[in-house]
Amino acid sequence: MKMRQPVAKKIRLGAVANWAPLYLLAPALILLAMFLLGPLLAILGLSFTDYQLGSKSLNWIGVENFIELYHDKNFWRSLRNTALYSGVVVPVSVLLGLGVALLIEAQKSFKDFYRTIFFLPVMATLIAMAISWQFILHPSFGFLNLLLKEFGLPGHNWLRTESLALWVLAAIGIWNQFGFNMVLFLAGLVSIPRHLYDAVAMDGASSPFERFRLVTWPLLGPVTLFVVVITAIRSFQVFDTVAILTKGGPSKSTEVLLYTMYAEGFEFFKSGYASAVTIVFLVIVLALTLIKTRYLEKKVHYA
């Protein structure tokens, strides 16, 4: 019996060691279940009910919310507005972030100053900055219209003109996002080995464009993939500027998916229907992310 005790202790210690990773992961798993998986499952369940905010009862209605969503012209318009917004913000903010990063990296002085200046919109609270934009774009005393007047150009009611409002919000989105993209591209540029530029210079690629095409752009592939995916997700999540500046108007020309969720759930109290919109939104974002990742992954060159 005495000879078996050390073996038993080893078995118990081995079992504890095998469970140790789960013990360490337990706090994170509990928080994940409480704040991500739990709400997601609750929203999924509510999307199949007729629940209204504040109601003490609910009824199971199956896929009726999704059928109503399919026939809802307002939903399709908000989806189209979101797609148009993202279609403008993503490529422009990515290219602008890359361009500014290249210009800053080419500077020999004041690099930290330029980084700070261009990163300020990212650090600022978007709600507070949206209020500032509201004053800048005011039709009567806004800075933009006063500036146009100085050059003899007519002003506009930027946020109340149906053909302009969404484009103005897209411009604000670009202003807010390109600084974050710039920082990511700067990190990627710093990681590129300098000797590669010397190698292509010895091969005759002396112009900045040739160095960018042969070295910089291929080695920025992983960073570019990450920037495009993150920017696309953030652009689909636009809400603050819409809620503060336009409230989806004029004539729902700036209503996006997140604002539709908010309006249906907290203005019309149709929580079940708003949950269905949320599920469709999450599926669209997940599908677009997977498509972009798979497509761009094939074009990425890893160092």
C-alpha cells in the first residue's frame, strides 16, 4: 500500500494539471457567456416572438418577424444606405490612411506632431465631435457655409438636403476613421526591413513608386487585410452621427441599419422585430467579413 501512494499522488497531480488551463480560462469564459453569448441567444430568441418593450407577456410567432422584414421597404432602404455609406468610407479611409502614413514616414522631422494631429479625431468622443460638426454644417452660421460665401459660392443645408446628407455623414466617417488606419499602416511600415529597399535599389528600382510597388505594398498585405476588415465592420456600425445629426432624415435618406434597430426597439417598442433586424445585421456583417477575409487572404504576402 505504501508503494502505491506516490503513484496515486502523481495521478491526482496529473489530473489537476490537465484541468489547470480550464481553471485559468474560467473567468474569461464566464464573462464571455454573460456579456456576449447570453445577450446574443436572448436576441435570437426574441426575434421569434412578438415581444414589445415593457410588456409582461410574449407569444411565439416563428419567422413572422423575418417575413415582415423582407417586405419592409424601410429596412431595404436602410440596408442600401448602410451599404452606400460603407462603400464610400472603407476604400477612401483606407487609401487616405495609407497615403498619410507614407507621407509621415517619409518625413525626417515632426513625425510625432503629425501622428498626433491626424490621430486626434480617433481619440475624441464621436458624440461630442458630432455636435461640433452640427455647428460647422449649420445652414445659417455654420463655418462651412461662411467659408463658401467668402469664395462667392452658395451654401447648402447640408444635413437637411436628401441628396447630400448621406455623403456628408460619409465624409465625417472618413475623417473619424482614417487616423486609426494611419496608425496601423505606420506600424506596418516600421516593421518592413530596410535592407529590402537597398536590394531593389541595387536592381535598378530607384523611384519611390517602384520601391512602393515591389517592397512596401506586398509586405503591407497582412496589415491591409486587417485594416480593411476592421474599417468595414466599424463603418457598418455607424450610429452616433446619424442619431445626433440627422435622426435618419431627411425622408429616411440617412437611416442605417443600427438606427433602424434603435427606432424599432426604443421608439416603437417592437423589441421582437428589432431583434430580427439585429440578427440579420449580424449575419450580413459576419458574411461580409468572411468573404473579404477569404478573398484578400489569397492576395496577402507574409514576410
